[in-house]
Amino acid sequence: MDDFNDSSFRSEAVLGTIMKKLCISILYTIFVLLAPQLLVAQGDAAAGQAKSALCATCHGADGNSELSVNPKIAGQKFNYIVKQLQDYKSGARANATMAAMVAALSDEDIMDLAAWYSSQKVTLLGASLESLELGEKIYRAGVRELSVAACSACHSPTGSGNAPAGFPSLSGQHPDYTLMQLKAFRAGERQNDSSAMMRSVVERLTDDELSALANYVSGLN
């Protein structure tokens, strides 16, 4: 009888552990799926639109900048926009113009602006055929001999990024701006990438390879 009771107790304990792990797994999955929506709920898009007048000078009324050196932020991931604005404010990302623009922004202002721009739709661009094959190869397969990972692993096959992980959308971005950022990461001038992830990826790529990547992602969708 004691052996039977002990066996039953162990079975119940194992079952309880399995159920606990299952519940944790389900909750984690729900969090990952809902995280972007929960984050957007923290910002007011209408309020963000009202606060975006100065931003529109460089980034366009809806976040689709006309100047190729200014990034398109329409449709960008909410939490990525929040992080970049916070990094400009703290100095983690160096840019004199942006530092001045965000200096007076509150946390609420930042979330409202992020909610507004992330709710807009980016206008797509066509990629040049000249370096399309090279850009596609690096983006989708990386460079094995240099141990360079595929860009699509973090930024998705369509260039839409990964909201829960904080990886930005690249689709439709100006090639000139993307190339500037890739070179800044490679030179160590931009250092607000988590765990130096971007710096380690691009440090061994040539100018031609970076240019091909910038061209390729501009046409992704």
C-alpha cells in the first residue's frame, strides 16, 4: 500500500510539473503574440499625430520621408521607435539634430509619436537590378565563409522585422539611409545595437556588399 501511495504521489507530482510547464509555455506564447498590440495600447496615435508637426519636416507628415538621407518611419515597429527616441535622448545613439528634437519629449510623448508612426503605411520602393542578386544572397543566406548570418533571420524574409525582439522593419527604406546606418555600425560610430549584434554582422562586409544589401531591402515587402 505504501509503495502504491508513493507511486501515485510521484505520478501526481510529475503531472503537476508538466501542467505547470505547459501553462507557462501557453502564457509565454500569448505574450509574444500580443506584445506588439499591448505596446501600441500604451501610446495614443491621435495624440502622436498632433505632436508630430516638427517631425514631419524631415520625416514627412505620415512618416514617409522624401529625402533619402532621412529614414522612413511609417509602419516601423512601435517598440523600435520608442527605443531609438529614448536612445537619442540618453545619448546612446549619437545624432545632434535628433538629440535636440527629443530633448523635451516626455515618455508619454515618445509613446504617442511611436503609436502614430507605427500605425501608418510605408510607401514601397523598387530596388535596382544592378546588385539585386548579391543583396538577395547575403540577406537570405549570409556569407558562410565569413560566418555572417542571414539578415532574414532577424528582419524576416519580407523585411518586416520582429516586433517582440525589437528588430526593425527594413521594407521600403531609402537605400541611402540604410547604407549610412550599415556603415555606421561597421565603423563603430553607431553602438545602440543590442549585444553589438549589428556591428558583428557587418564588420566583415565590403562597401559593395553593404550597398547591395541596402538596395535589396528597399524593395522587400
